[in-house]
Amino acid sequence: MLSPLIGVSGCAIQEDTDRYYFKVGDKYVNAVADISRATPVVIPPMGGQLDLDLLLDRLDGLFLTGSPSNVEPGHYDGPAFRDTTARDPLRDATTLPLIRRAIDRGLPVLAVCRGHQELNVALGGSLHQHIEELPGKRDHRRNPDLDYNGQYDAAHPVSLTESGMLARLIGGAREVSVNSLHSQGIDRLADGLKVEAESPDGVIEAVSMPSAPGFVLGVQWHPEHPVALQWPLSKAIFAAFGDAARAWQAGRGNPGKAA
């Protein structure tokens, strides 16, 4: 069997008069290749210019990456962005409909950080834009006092839902430590999503979709970074995603087998 093909969401970057469609961190594609044992292909954020169904016909999984940018608040009736907020409307125009189509097909979906937020918004949920300003919430943003690798090391614990997907992947553990590099986070949970992990201050850190015909998992932290990939749960997440993609690949033309 050929290696499963995983679509990896890319970002649109504007530099002077040039726009680049394929920006994605190497940590994302490396995790897919090395731990999921799959072939990553970057999806350009071209919105309506892409034939999303034709694309999904060729993919065995969809990986939604993190990004410095945030989901446009118009997609969830949120307040307008502040002037300093990074945005990528072309990515929104690509990933949000792509998520819905992928889930409907039963295609395996793994979502990280911005991708976790996109998953919630695509299915009808909403976001907090500045968690650090909410009463009782910790500052979940990147710690500027740490070096690059230190920023992706463990920052706080999360409690795992008993008998949930993540708890099963880690052998029944009820708590793990994760990194934290985000300002946005889930506010209203989308219908159909189930909380898989929560931080001590009540931020939803991971979700699954039990009603979906295929594998669906979103995590707010970054399991793909080389530092985090040393953790058993990170390896288990990418391994399970790869297994789901191989099952989908094996069941092409026979949806019941893939599901």
C-alpha cells in the first residue's frame, strides 16, 4: 500500500507586493511524515479558486495547522479584530468549508491550535479572542522569556475526559502537561463536538466528534513540535491519525470499511 496522502493547511503571506500561498512550519509536515508515516502535501489557501471536492477525492486525511493569524470574527459573529491582530481571510475561506466537507465524507481530521479553533468555528461554535483578559483565566500566550524550544515545552497541565479519545490513547491517564502558545480559544462549543481536555482555568484544550463518521480530533496545544513529540500523548495522536488515514485509504470505494 502506498503511503497515505495528508493535506496540510498552508497560510497566505503578503510580503511587499508579493503573496505566498504555501507557508507552513516544517514541524507540521515532519510530524506527519515521521510519526503518522504519511506523505504531506500543502494545501494553498486559495478559497473559492480551489475545487475542494476534487482535492478531497485525492486525500486520505486533513491536518489543520497552527498559525500566527486568527480566524476572522465575522465567521462566528464575534467583535471586530483589534488593529494589531494577524489575519488570513484566504485561509479561512479555504479551511472552514474544507473541514465541513472532510467530516461529512468521514475523512480523518486532525487540528492543532488555529486548526482547533477553525474546527470549532466551521461547525458553528465561537471563540474568545483574548483569553488572558477574561476573569480567572491564565495567560496562555507564548512566554517571551523562554527560548524557542522552551516555549514549546510543558507550560501547564490539562485534565483528560474519562474514557475519551485522548485518555484511551494514553492508556487511561487523566492528566498530562502541554505547551501553551495561544490567545484565542473556544468560547461556545460547536454542536457535535465533545470536550476531550480542559486546562485548570476552564479553557477547552481538546475536542473530538463522536458523531462523525471518521477520526476527528482538535487540540489547542502544539504536539507537533520536536520538544512535544517526545511526550507519549503527542506520539500517540499522530500515530492514531496516521492509522486512521491508512484505514481510509484501504477503504476507498468501500466507505463502510474506512469508517
